[in-house]
Amino acid sequence: MKYYFIFLCLLANMLSAAEFVYTENDNTGNNVALGYPVPLPIDSLTPIDGFRTYNSLNLRHHQLVEQVSWLTALNLGTTFNERTIWGYQLSDADNITISGAIEGSALINGGIHAREWQSPEALTGYMENLFAGRNNQHIEQYIIDNINLVLIPVLNIDGLLQTQRYSNTVTNSINSPRDGRMRRKNMRSVDELLTTTSDNLHGIDLNRNNNPYWATSSEGSSDDNISLVYHGTSAASEPEIQALQNGAVSAGETRLRFYIDTHSFSQIYFTPMTGDQRRDNITSELANIMRAANSSKYRYGPFSAGSGIGATDEYFANSYQIPSYTLEIEPLNSSADYGGNGVSHDGFILPASEVGRMRSETSNATFAGLYSIAEKPMLQEIMIKQGDELIFHQQWQVSETGRNLITLVENPLIGNIAYQLIATFNKPMRQLENNQVVGFASLSSPTSINMDWLVSTTNGEQLHSIDTAQGTWLTQGFKHYLTDSYLVDFTLPTDFDWATTSLMALSIQTTDMTGQALDSNPATISDWQTGHWHNYEDSEGNLSDSGGIDKSMRLIDDGSDLYAAAPLPTPLPPIEPTPADSSSGGSISLFGFLMLLLSSQIRWFNFNNK
């Protein structure tokens, strides 16, 4: 009976399957008018206003590899039809950041669903924009220098080729198109002929083929092999998913700290929560940074820990405890967002005229995410000049145990003398537009920096504020990157005496361009491990994910602790025992009541924070 039912389903599909053709304006017969020119794949090795063929994209990727040393092609495996799945590693040779830390790694996947042409174009745009900005001494060059990035522009190559083979034709029904231009799944048990209608529902949904929630959702995935969300026979059964996991190994899975699976459409960052509160908070903050790059036109969609649909973002979030997203590229609703007719599924068919802008906007957002996760901001060195003469120079240098603060030039400072202070950081600290320093959405402003001299003498502690109103982020005379250095004039009071000063430290409070505060103790190298940041101290010296005020640069060091000791708690007065009431066996002492109350508060806290 079971096989007879399957036979009837297949027969019904064969009889009902029909071909529908997308057109611009013709709605007659089986034509479906989009209301704009039907985007067709174009052979081009350079970006165009529209979509490129897979062959062009593949050739473009390898063309870029041949031109620079920091871009490497990786053979990650093959598709079901034995086509090579290429990944591309973008990283400089030394595997060390500008601050001397070991580079973290990131993995971005594209083209997992065949019909979502926006995705391969977006990832190719990342490659092209990083290539174009490789020597710009700003964000693009910073990413290349400081993080090990692996891109997989097209994972489901077989499926993409099928959609481009029939780039304006679909089968089944226009309300549920399944093959040709609208194929979603891979090509397991499917031939490449659209006229073979008996197989147009087959294939595996690669975004349902992943642990840890493979085959656990009755709504989000299916064990029916003709379902749009058929999850396959086992987790990672598909060679494409195995290649994706190989991409993580190539990126350096022990250093992995960022993953995006790139889709279309609905204009949102979906992300799984894992229940690790610190990881979940960082994931949300990072999503907001990427959203801010495009004025928050993209939405944010976290979903609860403990369940899923077998998606790749769930695999990377839970396997590696890293920020992990499914990015759904525009449109938000359908082609009607751009003046199209808004017919069924046309959100997958972005008008060609929107593709160039889409590549630019997704690059800006993704680069903001990579910039933010590569390394936390830190003050690397300071120089003090009087005119052209270098008076003082101090910097952090990496050692076997962390960093040591080294003084390279030391001359006494004098009161009532005009000096210039140059503070240099480990990354570009501000966004630029037309070489002008600007804010990054609401996360940073051009002028948000506070600096003070903390001074101790025999007369006590003093605070000498530095007027940063006239200071500037340098776009000339910087260290490594545009805006990695800040220049400001200062003058110490007339009665300042270097000889009688026991402590002179620079206090500096600022953020990088995406609003991340400074590592307040650069002596310990901050790094991503087990779902959060390690050695990223706040203003009180606590290990946190927030950073704080840096007071570690000491021109004169009295050997005192970097952080003020926390005050000891005031002891509570002893509780007088309450005499037992012999007339009531159910009485409770005040101490017992307090302990019961405390216990209930702990249970309430744990329940509301799990």
C-alpha cells in the first residue's frame, strides 16, 4: 500500500507538472509577467548591473586569485554531480594581527539554495571589493591583514547551473515552482532535463541537512523526499555540506569566530541562540553593527535555543559557540518593492538594476561585522612631540606571556610647554567618506574621545584634562591605517614638576568605529575563546565583553596596581536568634526565613536566565 501511494503521488506530479515562463509584461497562457525585464545570467568577468553566469563567476574568482598573494583557491570537495566546490581564503601570510595576536578566522557561505542568485553575487562582491581596497589603508586592507576569511561563493553548483540553464522557466505550478529557475534543492536523484517532470520535486534541501537539529522539526524540515525541505537520509549526508564543513577546517576551526550563510529573500539576519548568554549577547550586538551599516534596513530575527530545523547557522552556532547567521538578502517582501508585479516567488528574482547596489550594501555590512570580530580596539603606542623633536615614545610589544610596555624615548615633560600627543591604535578607528572622518550610524561619532593625565605627587593626586575639541583622527601621518592615530595638542600646568611626580598615566576613553570600547589592559592579549572574549578587561579590570577606559600607558610608573582595589563589603550585623515558640511546631527562625527567601530569589534568577 505504501509503495502504491508513492506511485500515485509521482504519477499525479507527472500529470500536473507544467512549464511556466517568466516575462516582463505578457501574462497570456503560461506566461508570468514580472513587471520588469527578466534577469538573465550574463557572461562577464567584471561586475555588471545584473547577474553573471556561474562560469563567469568561477572564472572571475580564479582571475582574482592569480593577481594577489593573499587570495588562495581551496578545493573543498565536489557536488553530487562531481563538480569542484571552490572556497577562497583571504588572508595575509603571517597569521598575526597588527597588535601581535594570532588571527581569528571567519567563514561565509553562499549559494546553498540554487534559485537565490543574490547570494553568489554578494559573495563575489565581497571578493571584488576586498581586492579593489587591498591597498586603501582602511577597512578592506585591515580585514585582509587581520583575519583569516574563507568564502564559498557557490555551494550548490549543480542546482545553480540548473536554474541558469532554464533561467526564465519553471515547472509544477506558478504558486509552488520547483525546478528550472526556481529549483531550491541540490540535484540528488534529478537529471538536468526540465522535460523529465518525474524528478522535479526531488533533491535535498542542504539547509536542512545539518546537526545538531537534523530531522527534529516536523514543520521546518521533512522526511518526505519530494518535500521542498527534505532533510536527506542523515545529517551531512550531502557532499555539499561536507564541503562546507571542510571550509571551516580550512579557515582554522580552532580559531573560528564568525559564520554567515547567505540567502534571499526577506531582508533579515536570522540567528540561533545557544543559551550561552555571553555568546548570545555578542551575537546580537554584532548583528546590530552589521544592520547599522545600511541604516538598519535589515531586520534582526533571533530564535530560541534548544531546537532548530537542521540549518547551517545552527550547526556553526552550537558546534563552535560563535556568532552565526542566516542572512536573507533583499527584497523585504517581493519585486513590488521595486515596482514589479509581486507575483509568486519573484522575491528570488531581484531586478538586474538593483544588483550592483545590493553587492555594495551587503559588502559594507559584512565588512563591518568582520572588522568588529577581528580584534578588540587597543591603544598600541603614544608619542609626544615638541615641534619636530620626539620627547617621549612608549608602545606595547608582544612577549611570550602577553605584551610588555616598552619606553623607547624618554625625556622629562615641562609645565607650560605646548606638546603634541599622538595616540595610535591597532585598527582604523573611524569611518571615512570622501576622506572625511564621519560617524558610523549612531555607534560612533568623529569627536567621541576623552583624554586626561593622571598625576600623583607629594601633594596628592591630580587630574589634568586634555582638550580634545581640537584633536583630529589622522588621514595623513598615521601608523598603518587611516584614522588609526589621533593627534591632539596639550599643555601641562605651570607648576608641573616631572622630578617630584611619582605617577603619570594617560587615561583615554573612546571606541572604534562600531562602538566597541578599548581593551583597558593591553598587557593581556584579548582573544575569542569558547563563546566569548578572554582578557578583554573593562575599566575596573573585570574580564568582560564590553571593554572600558585605558589607563595603562604610564610615563612615570610608581608600581601601583592598574586597577583600584574593590572596596570590601561592609559586614552585616549579627542576627539575634528568635526563641522558639513551643506552642507552634511550624514556626521558623528569622535566619531560616532569610535563607528561604534567598533560596527562592536564586531559583527565580536561574529560571529567568537559562
